[in-house]
Amino acid sequence: MSSTNDLRADADLNLVPDAGAGGEGDLAGIEQERLASYIIPAKIKKKPRADDLLLEPAKDDSGGGEKGDQLVHGPMATKTLAAMRAALAITALDKGQDGEGLTVIPDKAETDKFLKRFRLFLGREYAVVGRGLNLAEAEIGRGSDKNGYYPADVTFKALVRDNHNRPAAFLLCANLAGKDLVWRNVVNARRIKNILSGRLSEAVTVPFCDGHFEGVSWAMYDLHRPLANSGLQWFMQRTMIAPYLAKWLEESLQETKRETSPERREEWLAALISLIADSKTFAEIRQVAAGALAKMQRDELSLHTALSHNDLWRGNVMLPFDDTGKFGSFALIDWAGATTTGVPFFDLLKLCQSFRVPKFHSRMYIKRHCQILNCPVADSLYYLVLALAVLGSNLGQFPRHAYLRLCKDLFMRHRSYIT
């Protein structure tokens, strides 16, 4: 997942279908239903930590196996209700200080059984069979676990070959804890691809087939090539690709910028207030946040919303698999946290950080963003701090200590660019 691994679905994108139309209802409801089918070990007798919340599927007292979305009855009922309260309360705690922020974490044995059933299911899918893909030989990577359990933001991945043993597709599957993760990604990516004009939309990666299996979302994509990890190849790639990414950000900003709605403005004000009150946040960031808050309350700061990927780092930038694409072509993946009403400059600063963009070019990109938004360069710092405040108000799976490091790094980096 991403470095932020932040699965923030944006209400303005209508990501959640209407429950009355056969959809899954609101995302909070989905999470509560999922929590209802799990129990926490009775040994928890203190303030719950992420490490403590290793949950197990609720079992049927009659020996009939798992009870799906129903609560356990009998002697475990009290413990289950307490478990749900603790699991829901964890969202109010310092998310991520012990690793993961979400609580439902099935173990490896359960996951292995699921993946065997899933492989058999995919082998019968029309789109898979029609492309001549060989699922029998595909090794589904299980991602990183924590003490034998999988956090909800871990996805299972596989390189799928065709019947001639040639790499042909890429499989992405959510795990049993975060069943909707891939679904959110796909819905977001398709909606954003439809919003952007033709040339800009080419960079948004969508699957050629997707769906759900036993309630778990999955998707299969045409093959792309990741960037190099290090060395001369990575240096050459970042030097060549970064200007094209910056240009894409500028053009998408021009195309999607909007005046901030009253509702979004209120959300931003609340996020700034929370950041200012957080004593663990870098002091200079809180000072700038206080200045931004005062200006917004006096209507002296005119801000815009725009499309934001919200996790634009090197791991989410891909290249054509066979080098047949035109020079400078790339594909962007992991749109789960994207929004059309995001805060400008955050993606740009993440790009400059991850691709090690030189100071001169970073300053030039910031000035171009300011020209598009018709704002002074000094206001770009307000935008950045606002973006960090919004991120901090909904960290999801992003560890808080990593968030605090990110805040300080982007803030200091930006300040060095404009001074």
C-alpha cells in the first residue's frame, strides 16, 4: 500500500452505492457489519492497542462454522459486544502508534483457505479464460503480515502468465479484513478517468475485469512495469519521468480546480483546529496552521479544491511493460484515497520528495501551480499545511509516527523551495 496507505473514500465522488438500490450502504455501516462478525480475545483488560486487536471469526455455537455477519450468542455474547466497543473506540485513539489502525485482522490459515477457493473461482471467469491466462501457475503474494496476521490495508498480488508462460496480467485482491479496499480503488479510478479529458485520463489505470468473491473485492489489470528501486536506472527514470508527472499535475489542476464549497470549507477549518491543538505536531506547522485559520475566518484566504491522488509516490507510478509506449508515458495506480475536492500542492510536494526533484525545478513547479490558482507563492504553504491537517484528521491505516515525520519533511522541504 501506499506509503500513506490511507483509504479515504470521498463522499463527493459518490463512491458508495445507495443501499436502497442494492448497494452496500455507507462505509461506516460496512465497517460495523464487519466488526460484528469478529471477537477479541478475552485477555484484553487494558486500553486496547492495535497489537491487542487480533480478531478471530465468530463461530456458530452449534458447530456449523462461521456465522457470517451475525453476532455470537450464548456465553461469548458479552465479550463480543465489549469487543465491538473496543474496536470502535480504537478509532478515537492515537491511530497507528502501535502499527495498524484498523482492527479486523484474519490469520494466515484462514487466508490460505480463502486464496485456494479464490484461485479456483478465477480459473472459471470468462475474462480470464478468454485471454488465455493461466491461474494454476500464478503465485499469489500474501503481502506483509504482523505477527502472523494481516492488517486491513494489505492486498494480495500475483503476476499472471498466459498459456505460453509469458507475463500477461496483474492480479490485485483485498484481504478478509479490508474486503472493500480494491473495490474502492476501482470505483474511484473509473470515476476519475471519466472526469478527466482524454490525454490526462490515459494515466489513470483501470482493470480489464473485476468483481467480488465471497464479499472480497478483486481486480485484474494489464501489465505495467514498476520503477527501479535504486541505482543508475532509478536516477535516469526519475530524471525523465518527473517533468511529465509535474506537467500532468498542472494540467489536471487546471481542469479540475473549483471554488471551495461551504461544506468543504467547514471541514478544512475543523481539520486546522485539530492540527493546531495537537502538541505532537511540529511547532512551526502549527503556527502556519494558526495563520491559515485566522485568514480563512476573516475571508482573507481564497482557496480552491482540485483532483488529488493523495499518495503520489514512486511506488504508484508505473511504466509500459514492453517499452512500446511513447516517451514520457506512465500509468498511475492506487486511487483508493483520491478525491476531486482535494487540497492542491500535496501531490506536487509528494512528487518532489519521492522523485528527489532538484530545488530549482521544485520551485518552478510550485510557481506554476500558484499561477493556475491565481495565488501568491506564500499561500502555497497554507495549502500544504491544510492538506496535512486534512490527512491527519483521517489517517486510516497510516501510522501516526510516520504521519508526523511526513508533515515535518514536506513542510521543511517546501519552505526551502520558496525561500
